[in-house]
Amino acid sequence: MLWTKEAKDTIWLIGLQGVNYLVPLFVWPYLMVALGAEQFGVYSFGIALAQYLMMLVDFGFNLTASKQIALAQGDELETNRIFSATMTAKLLLLCLSGIIVAIVSVIPAYIVYRNIVWITWLMVVGNAFSMFWLFQGLGKIKLISIVNTAMKLLILPLVFVFVKTPADANIAAWIQAAVFVGSGIVIVWLTKKLSLAQVVPIQWKDIKEQLKSSFSIFLSSAATSTYTALFVVILAYMVSADEVGRYSAAEKIMRSICYLIWMPISQAYFPRASKLGKENPIEGKRLMRHLTLFIIVALGFAGIAIAIAAEPLVNLLGKDYTGIGTIAAILSVVPVLIGIGGIQGQMGLIAMGGEREKKAFRNVYLMAGVIALVSVCILSYIWGAVGAAIALVLAEGFVCVSMCIIEQRRWRTIWHS
């Protein structure tokens, strides 16, 4: 397994993602200091809402459409049909996301965030045209990663030039939006230039088929967003903007380090896992075992690094962020939980499983969403950002344990059939 195409792609992607996540790791602390906790909280609210709306527009297509494209390779007509139906569905959902932003911008409790949410909505527009699912399904994930990396290297450094004071929060949001819009434009051009897929006439039933196929994954993503992007939105309703800024700072640092390792593995191996689930389940099980071991070791060390660096963060970011060390220490266990749950869920249940496993995957995240929603409302009311961090650990822990149990039950069924 070690030197398969996917393993080489993973090494490539870790390098690219290294740049992808290291650039933000330099930018985020700078923004935290330049904007101060309050305006960084305002900025983080806009980013969090945009991420939530990206989830709506993606609608689970990054897993379901990617799998369909991978299985349809060699069939140009089917690939074009999937492409056209998926993009049409995404554009309809993009319109819905614009309506949601309009509603949020007039809610009294969110008036302070009005300008930022319209600027960051452009991230949703750009992301709608990223076509990650197409490139992943075709095994060209390196190409789209190069585009995303190049855009971050070209655009994000502008933060250091144009963002100097708390009054520059909107400028920071415009720069972040430019990364997504720029990537979307380049990816649309590449798709056409390389003739990867083209728009063909489709019927409404094709769109409904894509939406129906992805609905379970969407529900899972919506539940997941309760304790990712939506946590910040809920926290912003209950506590001050500077408290939101402290939680967002710790959470973003944790996720950047976690995704640096987890995302390349997920992106590189998902198409192969999809094929093995259909053609060679035993080899698929072996693949998952190797990946799980690697994830435990790599993300375990990442968590230890986050815990060790927790207190020095305060000295780096300034007195506005007093208390961030405690939040970061609590969140240090999350990377391993995300990695193990991701391998068992995305690789095992979605890539290698069928409709029954997809429903089980959905149900886990729906239950986790309920747990997250209840716990964040109670714990953040009592302990603010620290309570939100504890709620996140509870939700991710539930997902990890549940995915492991369901995946083991699935394999026992396979062995005895």
C-alpha cells in the first residue's frame, strides 16, 4: 500500500496542504492581533456563516457525486450527465444561500455583522464553482489542490499589507473572499480547457436524483456544522464578540493542524476506497487498517503539540486572548477523534458501503448534532467559550465511537455472509 498512486498523491497533497494550511496559520494569528478579539469575532462570524452556507451548497456532493464520477470513468456521457445535474443543483442552492444571508442581515442581534456576511457570501459563490467533487472523482485532486494553494499564496499575503487596525475587518473579509472567487474562476477555466466535463441537456429528474442521493450526506453535514461553523453563530448570540474571537482563534488553529494531515488522506484515498468497496472488500479493509494506524499516530502527535503550545498562545496573541490556552488544551484531543471517525465513516460507510451504511452515517451525525446543540447552549451559557470547547469534544467523541461500532458491525456481517 505504501507506494500506490494514492500514497504518492497523499505525500503530494500533504506538501500542498502544508502550504494551504501554513499560510493561514501565519495569517490567522496576525488577524487576531491586528483586529483585536472583538473585531476578530465579527470577522469570524462572517467566515462561520459562509462555511455553513458552503455546506448547504455542497449538499454532500463532494462525497456522492465524487463517488459517481469515479465509478463512471470511461463513460463520457454519464460523466457529463452527473456533472450537469450536480452543477445545476448547486446553483439552485446558491440562490437559496443568498436568501438566507438577506434574512440574517436584518435580525437585530446580528446587525453588527451585517456588512461582513454579505462580503463573506462571495466565498460561497466562489466555492460553488470549485468542482472539487469532479476533480476528486477523476483522480485529479492534485491539480485542484495546486490551484487552491496558488490562490492562497497570491492573495492571502495581502492581509499583511492592507489589514492594520480593527477598522480593517471588512478588508480582511474581501481578501478571504477573493481566494475563493479566484479559485472558482481558474477551476472553471481548467475544466473547459482540459475537457474534463461539459454541460449537457438534463431533465428535472436528473437534478432530483442528485439531491436525493446526497440528502443523507447533507443531513450529516448539517448536523456536523452544528459543532463547526454553527457553534460560532450560536456563541455570537449568547456571548460578546471578544469571547467569540477567543473561541474562534483556538478552534481555527486546531482545525488547521488537524486538516493538514487528515484532508490529503481523505482526498487521495476516497476514490480508491469507493472502487475497492465494490471490487475487493478484503483489500479495502486492509487499506482502512493502515490508514487508521497512520491517523492515530500522526494526529496524536498533532494533539500533543496543540496542548503544549496552548499557554504560549496567550503571549503570542496578547491580553485580548487571555483564556485561549485553556480552550486550546481542551480542543487538543479533537484531531484524533476527527481522524478515526473520518476513516471509519467516510472511507468505510460511505466509500465502501451502500444505502444502508449511508443512512447509518447520517443518523450518527444527526444524533451528534442534537448532542452538540444541547450541550453548547447549556455549557456556553455557563462557561462561555470554554463550554463551547467541551461541547465540541463531546460531539466529536460521540461521532468517533459510533462510527467505529457501526463499521465493525458491518464487517462482521460481511465475514458471516
